[in-house]
Amino acid sequence: MTDQTAPAKATPTLPDAQTVTSVTHYTDRLFAFRCTRPQSLRFRSGEFVMIGLMGDNGKPLLRAYSIASPSWDEELEFYSIKVPDGPLTSRLQHIQPGEQIILRPKPVGTLVLDALLPGKRLWMLATGTGIAPFASLLRDPETWEKYEQVIVMHTCRESAELTYGRDLVTALPDDPLIGELVADKLLYYPCTTREESAHMGRITDNMTSGKVFADLGIAPLDPAIDRAMVCGSLAFNLDIKKVLVSAGLSEGANSAPAEYVVEKAFVD
Ligand SMILES: Cc1cc2nc3c(=O)[nH]c(=O)nc-3n(C[C@H](O)[C@H](O)[C@H](O)COP(=O)(O)OP(=O)(O)OC[C@H]3O[C@@H](n4cnc5c(N)ncnc54)[C@H](O)[C@@H]3O)c2cc1C
């Protein structure tokens, strides 16, 4: 993992420009960065915005990104893939502190607490960079005030790809704002699908086999108390929906809260 915080060269001011304040590289495929926050930007933890860079043609090259920082944070944080030939991330992965990104301040999304009916246990189910909206929600006191237990399942191919989420989750009990709220409420179940690790396998398999419930010593899914938020690849989202629906949970939205909500982590 490498951190960059030193100011770098100045770039011309862009429309909706925000300045990058720090960059952390986790693997050759994953990095996170923080940037200034527009004073006027209000968002609900879990929402996404359009961010990007100016394209060679002079037009903004924008992509959807979950805001990984909580709604109270003075700065914004993003957690990103590096797609080798990706129009945006082949360039964004080289961003340095002091340089600018474009941010359209129109947050939207369904992974918000308001889109769920009241419940006791909240499941955060993520693959890959799908952990980003949960990085926001996990640092929001409202999440811990609303739920008695929060269970984070994050699956990646290799252990190093879990580092961003693991660092964040393990730091929560020491967080001055929410540490006491988190106390005994947090359960973390990171899994790998390729590399050997303590917990192996896909989230769907670990739920349908009952392994996650046995390992954590908790009761199976119950629509009366369980709420779930899902963020992963399209294939994962479709598979996990079947698991949740068969357990009796139904899909919610901002306009009609229910037992679970889903967002794509990226478009295939
Ligand atoms: C609602 C929403 C929220 C998103 N939030 C994030 C986020 O927080 N962090 C993030 O890194 N990306 C996120 N994305 C994906 C993001 O919008 C871009 O696709 C990504 O930054 C790559 O951009 P690109 O221009 O380099 O390549 P693109 O042309 O956009 O993508 C090229 C290909 O790369 C693959 N790909 C793209 N993004 C990912 C990814 N995140 N993980 C694995 N494979 C991927 C897909 O196969 C895609 O077809 C989100 C997408 C949506 C729809």
C-alpha cells in the first residue's frame, strides 16, 4: 500500500473542479483518493455521484462513483478500480494530490437507510469495489442508531483486494464519533474466492449453505428483522436477490421502502 499526500503540480481550474488531497494505492487494480467537498454538496450516506476528468476532446469524461466517505465528512473519499484500458481509470489511477477532478454535485442512489423499513439486523453484501457505499454507511452514526447488528460480507478474489474494507472495518471501534455505538454490533465476514484465506467462497454460497450463520453464530435470515443492502457485479446482484427473495425479503426503493436494496457496483 502506498500513500501520497504531498502537493503536486497545479492544473487549470475545471468546471465543478475539486482538488485531490490524498491518494492510496492498494493493489495494481485498486486505489482510493480523497478530495475537497463542494460546500453546497449535501448527500445521504450510500449515494453516488458522477466524477471524472477532462477528456482529450475537451469534454468531461464522467463515470458513476459511490461516495465512500460519510455524509458528515468535510472531504469526499472514493474507492476505485484501475481498468487498464478504461477510458477514465487508465488516467484517474495516476492522479496526484493537488490535481483536480470534475465532480457533478447531484447525488443519487438506492443504497440509503431511508429505502429500508425499520429492522434489527442490517446486512451489507459487497463484491469488489461494491464495498465503497458501505464505507460511507459504516461511518455514519445513523446506521448504528437504527440497527442492533450490522453484518458486513465482502468478497474479492484475493486477500489484498479486501484491504481497503478491512482497514476501515477494523478502525470503526476506535472511531471517536461512532466507536461506542459500534461496540458489539459489528460482524465482519470477508471472503476470498481464489486465494486461500480464513473464509473462502461466494457470498451466495456461504448464505445458502448456512455457513455464514454457523460461523458467526447467528440465526438465519428472517424478513421480520433482517434488512440487506447489495452492491456488486450484475451477476452477483442477480444471484443474491434470489437468495434474499427466497428468504422472504422484498426489494425496496426510495419511494417504497422494503427489506432490501440493490445497486450495481459497475456496468459490465
Ligand atoms: C451506480 C454506480 C456506482 C459506481 N461506483 C463505483 C465506485 O465506487 N468505484 C469504482 O471503481 N467504480 C464504480 N463504478 C464503475 C465506474 O462508473 C466506472 O465504470 C469505472 O470507474 C471504470 O471506468 P473506465 O472509464 O475506466 O472504464 P469503463 O469503460 O467504465 O469500464 C470498462 C469495463 O471495466 C469493468 N469495470 C468497470 N468498473 C469496474 C469496477 N468497479 N470493478 C470491476 N470491474 C469494473 C467493466 O467490465 C466495464 O465494462 C460505479 C458504476 C455505477 C453504475
